[in-house]
Amino acid sequence: MPQVLKGAAVAKAIREGCKEKTQTFVERGILPTLCIMRVGEKSDDIFYEESAMKKCAAVGIRVIHKVIPETADTTEMLNEIWKVNEDDGIHGLLLLRPLPKHMDEKGIIAALKREKDVDCMVDENLYAVLCGDERGFVPCTPQAVVRLMEHYGIQPEGKEAVVIGRSTVVGKPLGMMLLKRNATVTYCHTRTKDIRAVCKRADVLICAAGKAKMVDASFVKEGAVVIDVGINTDENGKMVGDADTDDVLKKASAVTPVPGGIGSITSWLLIEHVLKACEAQTK
């Protein structure tokens, strides 16, 4: 019978580890602190911000909350970034993106100190991951995939892994992380010819296309593991992944659900990164 790879147990282990780590800092007189910076009043940003704040509160991490007017320009945003850089009491920054089009998002991100970049936005942190160096901050979603695989004993070594998606946030870094773990990695994207045939070779199929229910059983090799990182809304307003879970389960040996899979792990890894940043900055 196919296994449903829920993220709750992985998330719980991370949460408990974060609680314990925060307590060790508090006993040293240090309060781990995350700055969350939001521009404007987009509902998606507010939802994510509130979720992150609740998780910080649950483990004892302090949050400094900054809301920047949407009318602010690049110079004003750079001033806010520099304030975070110079404040030794702030250990990490979560900058909610995308920024308004009139801002130089790339330049703003580049101004952030690498050691406070807990969301892996800065080029140096991302480049390190692409080079196989995971000692710094890794993008949370690819890291969540790896942690879930470790939790369920899914070994990528020697297996063929196919990643649908090539973004710098998920697809590319995840492929490099699997390659480091000795998988044979293939990327698929909108220009891939006969994408179904390529995906059907996969022992591990990662769905990161951002297209609701794109992957059905015709994409899946018998007995493959399907990991769905997509978060989409269907025509009924229901949250769904990139995979048609019910159909995929006809062939897959295991699949992650949406919701309740990778997404439930990702935000806890951000909290873990804040503590990692705090440790590095307060040695």
C-alpha cells in the first residue's frame, strides 16, 4: 500500500529542537531575534508573516516587525537593510518578496550581510549551495525535501531523481543537494521534450513546477517516490499541489500530501536558521 509522507513528525522534531536551542541562548542572556520586513499590505505576505511570528513565539524567539510603505524607494529600503546589518541584537532578516517593481530588489538583497540572510536570498549563500557547501543557509523548501527524505529513510544515492522546475528558490538548489547525496539528477522544465517519458525514469520525482495537478499517474514509474512542493489553488479555491495525489497514488510507492507535506516543514527550518545565525554571531 502506498505511503503518505506527512511532514508533521519532521516539523515537530525541528520545533522541539528549536525550543531547546532557544533556551540555551536565554540561559546565556541572549535573546535570538528575527526581523520580519514587509512592504505594503499584500494579503499573502501578511499571512506568511503572521505564521512566522506564531512559530517564533512558540519557541521563544523575539520578532522585530517592520512594515515599509509601498511608496518607499530603493534608497529607503537600503537604509532599513543597513539598520538590520548594524544592529547586533538582530540575528536574521526575513524580507517578504517580491518587492514592488519600482524597487531594485536584487540590489536591496545584495546589501544584506550574508550571516543574517536566514532565507538564503544573498548570492553568496545560494552559490555555496550550488557548489555543494551546505554549512551556511540553505533555501528552506529544498532543505525540507531533504529532511523529509532522511526522516522516512529514502536514500537518494544511486537513484535517478527528476526535478520538475529550475527556479533558484527550489529546483536548482534541490537538484544540487540531491547530486551531493549521489543521486543522478535530471531537470525538467517548460521546454523539455516528452516530459512524461523523462519523469517516468525517476525513482524520486520532485514536483516543483507551480502548476496545479500537472503531474498525474502517466508521469510516474511504478514504485517511485513522488515529492510535491507545489502550493496552488484549484478552481474551487482548495489548496492543491503540482501532483494529482489520488491519481499518482495508483503507481507511486510514496507521496507527500498538499497540504500537510513539505510546506509544514519549510517555515520551521527558517526558525532553525535564525538560531543558527544567532549561534554564529554570538560565539
